[in-house]
Amino acid sequence: MSDMATEHSRREAWLMAARPHTLPAAAAPVVVGTGLAVHEGLFAALPALAAFVGAALIQIGTNFANDYYDAVKGVDTDERKGFTRVTQSGLIAPESVKRAMYATFALAILVGVYLVYVGGLPILVVGLASVASGIAYAGGPYPLGSHGLGDLFVFVFFGVVAVMGTFYVQAASVMAGAFPMGIPEGTVTLAAFVASLPVAAISTDILVVNNVRDLETDREADKKTLAVLVGYRASRAEFVGLLALSYIVPFWFWLAQGFSPAVLLPLVTLPYAASVARTVLTDSSGEALNPALERTGKLLAGHSVLFALGLIA
């Protein structure tokens, strides 16, 4: 193989490890949090951009961590149905993936320095907890993803914390001085929490599809995901229940908060969501659920963009 072909293969392998199809889970909370900030007259471009870059780096770092730790702990094997893992398959050396994980999280912390300057002590605590949880998802003495806590981790950190944090740093930059020690009034609101729920729900559904697909191989590897603990039926019920939550929330903003009916724009994605759900409810093969995983990511992106536009309107 020529040097050019080898370099091309290495770039492809690193792209595979970063899992770009998961990046909607990083962008979606920033889009929704910014939409609410615009509605409240609190939009701040630089904190919003920094929030996105930080979220994307944490997502990629978590992907590297998952790839590395699942390989070295023997969770990933040749029998897995999912996308190729670069560590387990030998495409990239384990130590290289580990170094990339730490480097990515270090960059996230570097971006976080600016966000801490804007948001103060609360963002420092949230940011460090997010990085630590990203590593602990698959690594450490008690991996969250291997003890049935992965769904909760994604719901909280890639949903609630990410949306509310995006809104918070913009509101704090407009309403408070640099490095507030407490939580400035008006920066943590009920509306921000409720707005985070659709993102949290569909982001978690991405993990549900992944875990339903891998249920048998995870069980054999003694990786106790929530899907392994509760089985196919309950996992599929979880998927549908989370989808339902994501479509109920816009009605709360319209009926209880007096937002424009435009906030119901995410309903446009319902047929697409129903199509994805049909696959998840009827199939467990990698051939069916790998595309369903990507489609759930696209659903998250579409729902979030439309929801943000509705909040702005």
C-alpha cells in the first residue's frame, strides 16, 4: 500500500473513531438553548459558539473513550453488530486512541475556560462533571454504561445540562458580570429545563437503539446496559415513551406558556419518527438498526432545529 493510501486509511479510521453521526447530539442542545435565548432577548453569539465547540469535543472524547475502554475490557468482539470499532479491529493502536481521548477532553477544558469566565463557578462544576462522566461512561472502576446508567447519563448531560448550560452562559453573559460565584437571577429557568427534555429524550433514544442492537453481545460480554437489564420489550417501550415526551413538550410551551403555535413545528417530523420507531419495534439486526441509529440522529437534528425556530417565532 502506498504512503498516500495508508494516510488516507488512517484518516478514515480516525473519522470512524470520532463517529460523526453522533454529532447531532452535541449540536442539538446548543440549537435549542440558543433558540430559547433568542426568544428571551438573551442571545450571545460567542458563548453560544463556545458551548457548541465544547459540547462537540466532549461528544468526540466520549466516543474515543467508549471505543478504547470497550476494546481493552473485552466488551467489543468480532461478533458485535454495530459499526466498526477502531481499537477492537486493530485499525488504530489502543494507546493512540487513549491519547486522543485525553487530548480531546483537554481541548474541551480549554474551551471551557472561556465559558467559566462567562458563567462562573456553576459552569466550572458542570464542565468538570461532564468531562469526568464522559470518561466514566465506559472507563474507570464503575463504568456507567456497563451498569445500566448510560441512559441516565445521556439524558442528563447531553440533554438537560447541555440545553440549560447553553441558555445559562448566554443569559449570564448578558445579565451578569464576569465569573459569577452564584447563579444569577433569570439564568436558570423552568422554560429552559422543559425545553431540554426533547433533546434529552431523543439523544437517549440514540443510545437505546444502540443497546437494543447490541443486547445479545453485551450480555455475553457481561456489559449490563439498561437494555440487558430490562430486555427487548421494556427497551422498546422506553424508546417510544421518550419519543412521546419529545412531542408533548412543544404543546406545553404553546398551551401553558403562551408561545406562538409555531412552537409545534417539530410535529412535522412525526412521520419520520414513526418510521424509525417501526424499525426499532420490529427488528434487532445490525442491518436494520445501524441505519435506524443514524436516522434517530437525523430526527434529533430535525426536531431540534424546528423546535428552536418555533421558540424564536
